[in-house]
Amino acid sequence: MSHLTIRRASLAAAILALVSTGAHADDAALKTEVDALKAEVAALKAEVREMREYRAAQATATPTAPQPAPAAPTVAANTGPGAGAGMPNPGVGVGEGTTLWGYGQIDYNHPTAHAADAQADLTRAVIGFNHAFDDSTRVYGELEWEHAVASSSDSGEVEVEQLYVEHALAENYGVRAGLMLIPLGLLNEHHEPTQYYGVERNFVEQAIIPSTWREGGVAGYGSTEFGLAWNLGITTGPDLGNWDPSSDEGRGSPLGSIHQELQLAHAHDPSFFGALNYNGIPGFNVGGGVFTGKIGQATSKSTGGDPNFPADDSRLTLAEAHVRWQPGPFDFAALYTRGTISDTEKLNLSFLGQPTPVPKSFWGSYVQGAWRALEWGQSSSLVPFARFERFNTGASYASQPFGLGTPALPTERVWTVGANYYLNPNVVFKIDYQDFNHDDVALSYGNRFDLGIGYQF
Amino acid sequence: MAVLTASTIAASLWSMPTHSVDESPTPASLGAKIFRDASLSASGQMSCATCHVPENAHAQVNDASVQSGGANLDVPGFRAVPSLRYLNFDIPFFFANDGTPTGGFNRDGRANDLVAQAERPLTAAHEMANSDAATVAAKLAQTTYVGEFKQVFGADVFNDPDLAMLAAEYALSSYELSSPQFRPFDSKFDYFLAGKVMLSEQELRGYYFFNSQQKGGCAGCHPSTSVGGQPPLFTDYTYDNLGVPRNMDIPANADPAYFDMGLCGPERTDLANSIDLCGQFKVPTLRNVATRKVIFHNGEFHDLRRAIEFYVQRDTNPEKWYPLDDNGVPQKFNDVPPLLTRNVNQSEVPYNRHPGEAPALSEDEIDDVVAFLKTLTDGYDPATGTADPARDVPTSPQP
């Protein structure tokens, strides 16, 4: 029996006892006393409801990513200013053990050299839910609409980004199963617009780590008193059989172009991930992780697959390391990630001359600094920032005969400078300017000016 | 022994439907007989196989830009004969979300399936030239296989001539859909994709130039990669206006007011008001393109290399392809009405060039692409290194 249940039973017994005692008093006094007790019960009920909602929210916040350090400043250890930890804000209670939460983002991009391509977009609107079945088991989901309108003739999409059941085996470890975010990098698990600097998510954690990257599977999580958080999982993986060498998509994000998002996913080959994060020092996080698995998915033998597919044994390995330090009003972060795909030579031979063969390796890194320069009252702040990114989605390709192979792509470099203005910790207005060393119209790479609005609750 | 080896490998390249060993006639077995039956034409000398010769990848074997039919085989047609191979993968006509016309049978896509496609040759004045369904039915009733026809479609099938003709069209469609000779997937390129042979250096270079958007960019409309587990068909089933020079070997073109504008007519009528589509014809598969005697919808070209030259030099050297006016200026796109020349594709590779610029492919690179395209010929024998589409055709007609 939970503490809440015990407390409620005790209150009921006390009320009954008082009411019984009242039989010896006159009716008016008794009525006054009962009314007072009713009011007190109502207040206690409200308090119990609040406690339940808080507990549910705490359960939701069970981390897969680095926990905020206990004495962290208002900026969470692994997130942007004003953020909660591991998930959006606790959300709004809608019933016993159930909370709703959400976030949204509207962007305006203005390419300075191609003003005619300026674009405004309701990038995403998200509704999430958490329902705690009991103290140790919950279901967690995230539903997303992208680009305002989704239909067969529109560009929008409707997605289930997360949907998993989690069971705490003990106070500091547990398991989850379902569609879950892969715990790599600083952004993938913390992708709400209030949690990162700049109108758009950083390029490295879109092009190399394909945020928002999710897979279906089973995972364990936990943390130690020492401040070490860990995650281990076995999941579905990307499907190399879906590679389209004639599309720009694989050049924009090799893994983003072949992720399956648990949509009738080919699941012959399991993938494995592991991640470690140290959060033992308040305001400091260092960590890293690896994701690896075969991604051929037995295409040559699958129903409807290409019987000539020559890369059944191709393996993806993606690793990353990151660090974040938040001394006082400052926020510094750095990340490096690199991926490899093996056994691509024969597949790329069949793609000879196509614009987008499968890369043998790809990588990216960034450093970022931010400063909470101005604060108004308890909740408003202005945070200028700068970020320097370098990434290459085709750093090398398997060689081909007669010199017909694909040369490595040039490394893209992006400077982003701007500011987040937090009206309150959950509502942010953004402005930035991005400078690219290589324009790429197909991938919307080119110097640009951006504005954005974001919120979460 | 070499043939046996080739056959064994070919069978492993692509699983094909097998045929029933049952001797009972089927729509497909009837279709095989109708396909080669010249008695069904007004002349008594023309069958489907006359123009769609199975041994030449189901395409013509003479050099005529257009074939002549009719009762005396003297009524000229309007368009070049396409190959029937791999047509079973075609899809009904539709407009994609972005408005791109896609699919359909015939060069203007006006037939939605092989049954509908089979109707035109039976009655077209310049082909088999039967005046109506009753004429076709009457001829069917006189064939040696009429008993099988009744066995398959019912003893009273001839009570309704329209039904009898539809049954014949259905039989032809069944034959084309079920017979592996229409889709053997046994070219050298198929062997290459299966990892069983390697292309030569020149062929690989040609493949590279074929795909590269900085070179030929051919794969833009003739995709060379597998989709959904199916070997590449080298067509995206869309339509394009290439501005092919007017072919004065087509008698109809003697009339300067006559223009064959594909999707918007005159043979197709439902898109006559879609002016922006005028001049667009279906992108054909390039499988067996090296065996074609005529190339493009109007059969203007008879040589594959020259056709590729046209692709890459149309805009850099228009004087090579179009007649010159009195001032020596090339009359580009002279097979499109003057007001509709804007419909000609002038934006995609390799058409996005101008006089004075280098063509997208050099002369050597054109040779390389030709070498690659020759690897798309059916009936490849790895033992001899030769390809012959006739190898896919049974020695006696069968479904």
C-alpha cells in the first residue's frame, strides 16, 4: 500500500471519529464542525492530488540521459536554460497518474543570398503523455505533427516519436521496452526548442546523429551514487536496403535517410547501444555512447527485397563523446561523433556515378558557448551564444575500379551566433545568423538569418 | 553446355513465373497464338509479331521509321514501333502529386492496361485494319484454334462480337503478362548486378557517365537502380518533350500543319486542352535499346550513338540536328508548333547548355555510354560474352 493510500485512509477514519463524537454536541455546533472538516478534507484532497501529479512527473523524469546534478544552477546539466531534465516539463495532470505535456516550434529562415527562398514554417507541434500505472510502471508517449498540414498531398507528417513502457526494478535502475530515443549526444533526448540554443537544432546532431533518432527495442537504465548514469539496449536499426543513391537525402544525413522509425521496420538484424554519463559534479556532465549493428537487414533474402543486394552484412557503428560545463551564468558544450558503414564497395559499384553513394565514414563536431547575460525578475533572461560546427556526411567512400570511385565530400563548417530570449523558462524567442563555408541549395545550406518561437509545458 | 550454364544462371537472376504443364488451353496459350496469327488482319499478312518480332526483343527488324499496314500494307503509320518487353511492369496513367503525368500504355499513355492497348492494333487503319469487332470475331471464328477459344471463353462467345474481340485482347494481355520471354532480365547488366560478371572498363565508365548528373544524367528519367526488389527498368514511366527533329520520312509530316503532340493529341484526345503537355511522349525502357532499329517516338534516329549525340549536342550544336533557315539559323524544335517550343525540356541535364559550350559528353564518353547501353541487351551468354534477345524466345510458340 502506498503512503498516499495510507494517508487517505487515516484521514477518513479521523473524520468518522469526529463525526461520531459530534453526536453529543448540539446540531448547530456539529454542523459548523462538519463544514470545517469538509473544507479541510477538500484541501487535503487537493494536496494529495498535487502530490500524485508530482510523483507521476518525477516518474516521467526517470532519466536515460544525464541527470541534472542535485545542486545544478537553473540551467539543467544537459539541457538549455529553463529546461527540466530528461523530458519536457512535468506537464499538466489530467487524471490519476496521468499527465500531458507538449512543445512546439515555429521558424522563419531567410537565406541572405536567396531571399526568394525565405520560408516560414510551423516546424512541429508535439503532445506527449505519461501515465503511471503504479509506483514502478508507466507508459510514455510523444506524438508529433510536422509542417502544419499532413495529408497525402501535403508536406507535413504525423509521427509517434516515442512510445514505451518502463518499469523501475529498483530506485536507481529499471527497464523499458517500445519505441525509444537513442541516448547518444546532447540533443537527441532533449530536443525541445527551449532546450537548445539557436532557431534550428545543431547540424552535427542532425546530419551525423540523426535526431530525433528512435528505435524499437528493449533497454536498461540506471545510475550510481557516484553520479554515473548508464544505458544499454538492443533495438531495431537502420535499413541499408532503403538507400536511394539518386536522392540528396543520404548526403544530408546518411542515417537519417535510412532510419526506419519503427514503421513496418525490417528487423532481421538487431542493433546494440550503450551510453555512459558522469554527472557527479554539479553543473558538469561528460559522457559518450556507441550504437552498432548490421544494417543489411537480409535484404537479398527478404520478401520484396532486391535479390541482388550485395550488402547484407554491412555494419553501422556510430560513436560519440560529449562534455558540458555550466559554471554560473555560462554554458559550454562540445561534442564529437563519427560513424562508419562497412561492406559498401559492391553496393556502391551498382551505384556508380550516382550522386549519393553510401559513405564509408562520416563525422561531425561542435563547440558552443552561451552566457546568461541579462535576467529580469525570477524567470526572464537573455542568453547570447555562439556555436562552431564542422561535419562531413561523406568523409570517405569505398574505392571503385578504374578510378571511378567517389571523392570525399568537402567538410561543411557552420558558425551560428545569436541569442535565446526566455520570456519564462518555458517560452523562448530566438534569433541567429548562420554562416556556411559551402552553399548547398539542395540541403538548404547557405548563409541565413533565422527567427524562432518555441515553448514547452 | 555453355547454353545450359547461361540458362541456369539466368534462372537464378530473377525468379520467373513457371508455366503450367497442363495441356488445357488457357487465355495465355491462346494469346500466344493470336500474337502470331496474321489471318486476323485485313491484309492477311500482319500479326502482332510482324512489328513486335520476338527474336528482336519484340520490336521491329526493318529500318522504316513507321510501319505500314492496312488491307494492302500501304497505309503508313504515325509513330515508331516500341518494344513490348518489360511492358508488364507498366502502370495505369495518372498524374503524380506534383502534376507529373505518369504511366499508361502506348507512347501517349492513353491505354490503361495491356487489354486496352491490344484493341488499337486490331482496328487501326494503318495496322491490322479490321473495320470493327464483328470483323475481328469473324476472323477468329475461322482460325485453327477456334475450338480452344470457345473452350476457354465459352461456346457462345461469338454470339457477341464485342465480347469475342475483348476475349482476344484479354488473351493477348495474359500472354504478355505471363510469358517470361517478355521480361527475361538476363542482360549482361543483370549478370553484373547479380555479381556474376564484371563490366569492362569502358562499360563501367559508360555506366558512370550514364548516371552522373555532371555528365549524361540519363538516370534522371531512366533509373538504373533497383526499386522494391525489382531490377532496374530504365524508365520512370513519366513523359518528356525532347524536341526531337521532325522526321520527314513520316508521310503525315508532309503537311506543315500536322504535329504529333503526344499527350495532347491528336491520337489521344482527353488532354487536348493541356497545352503545357503538348509534345510529351512516354519515357521508354532502355533495356534492349541497342537492338532498336528506330529511336524516339517518330523514329528520326536509326543509330544509338547518333541518338546520344543528339541528347548532348542538341543545345550546344543545334545546327547538326535542325534545318537552317535562310539566315543560317537552326530551326530548333521544328517538330513542335512554334508557340509551344517552350514545352521542350531545356532545363535538365544534359539539355541545360548553350551554343559554344562543351557538350555534356565528349566523343569518347559517348562511345562509353553506348558500350554500357549494349549491356542492357537481353539473352546474354557469359560463356561467349554475346547477347541476343532471340535466346529468350522458345523455338516454338508457347505461353
